Amino acid sequence: MHWLVVGTGAVGSLMAVNLRRIGEHVSIKPRVTAAPNTIEIIHAAHNLEFGVQQFPIEQPTQIFAAIKAYDVAHFLDELKQAPLPEGSSVILSYNGMLENENSIMPASALHWVTTHGAYKNGNEVVHAGLGESWLGWARVEHASSSRPAELFSVLNNALPLLNWSPAINQRRWYKLAINCLINPFTVIHNCRNGELIQHNIADQQHQVAEEICWLAEHQGIQLNADNLVESAKRVIKNTANNYSSMLMDVRQQRRTEIDYLNGFIARQSTAAGTEAPANEALWRRVLELSV
């Protein structure tokens, strides 16, 4: 198989080096067009060089795009202008959700959700925490279609454990909720995940969770507020020494994904005829702190 990893973020870089490890042909599509001919990624004390490729693509290629939510629409627009050859697939991984997702997703698109932890230190990618991942068709009408066996096998060999999920949206809503219950609080309190236990946020977290559950149910997804808060507590404990990606974005003066997390919940709740004041407050506060 030919693989094209979009961007050089932590998760994409981790996938690139692991696909290379199992013998796959891997190129990288940088975010900028004026990039060098090769990109170096350091992993586990090994220096790996990857060729650079841009659209259009002439041979069947599996695209792995672990990108920011605010880059998804632009990336999919690029694909529309340079359609992939038959036999290609698009695997997308990003935090949060977009309002118009189902209408802009290509028929061949899949969602990949993971609990693996990774971060970048210059050109080095560090696999900071073992986890597992889920893969499923992005378009709702394709959810029950059979899994792409060869694609699934390669991804599972590269970065196990991989689960096939006909209900990938349930998994994405769960991850969205956990991010909403942790990331903005780390920005507001300017702290590592584990330091959140020192702050009195339990009541606020529960209100955030209840608002998420209401909207999820409105969209056909069943979640439980108590379970979400308990799950968030476990994640906080298990990642106690980590800085959230949102806090790192704020510290490095990069755009955050808050619009696609708590902001998504607030906007979609309003559109559905109710308010989500707890999510609205977190959304507005993070926007203030990230100016």
C-alpha cells in the first residue's frame, strides 16, 4: 500500500513512523506547499526521512489525516479539487465536531479515534502513552458497511490495538465530551491535567456533561453525565503529568479547537432550541485567554 500522512503533528508523525516500521511506503503532505523534498522525523532514537508529496495523486493511496478541526473543511476542499484515484481511502482524525460533517465527507472517508498519547519535541515524536483506537465509516449512511479488511489490518499492525466500530459517532461523541470536560479547565487554571483535582470544578463539569448528553440524545446518541464525569476523572488521573493540547496551543499562541468542542455544543444546543450555559461560558473564557 501507498500511504500519505497529512501534516507533521504528533499523531500523524507517530502513525508515519509506525507505518514505515512495518514496511509500508509512506510519504508526507506538509501543511505548506513550499516545503523541502524530504521531512525528517526522529522516533525512538532513529532518524527517519520521508518523501514529500502534494495533490493531485496519480496512484491509489491511503490518506491518513490527523489534523486540527479547523483545517478539515479546507483539506476536504483540496480533495474535491484533486479527486483521489479509485482504490484510495481517506482516514480522518481530529478533536471535536463540525456542524456540516456528513455533507462534506467523501464517500470513502473513515474516522479514526484514538487514546494513544503522543507529543512532538522539535522533529522528535514521542509515544507518550499506549492506548487503543477505533475506525469506522464517516458517512452515516455507510456506517453498517463492511470494514476495509486490508486497510484495517495494516493500521492494526502499525499501531495496535485497533477496533472496528460501526457506531464510530458514539465513540467520537464520547471523546468530544471528555475533551470538553478537561481541556478548557486546564487553560482556565493554566495547569497540567492532574492539577485539576486541586480546583473545585466538579459541579461545573457535571453541568457541562448534562448539556452534552442533552444534545447528544437530540442527535440520536446516548450518553450518561455521571459516567462521563467519572471517565474524565480517570483520564485526568492517568494523564496527570500531561499538558492538554489546548493549553499548549494557548501557550504557543496557536489557534485552539475550542470552537469545535464546547463551542460546538453551545451553538448546536441553541440551534436545537435550548441553551448550554456551562459550555458557552467555557467556550467564551478560552477564547478570551487565547487572544
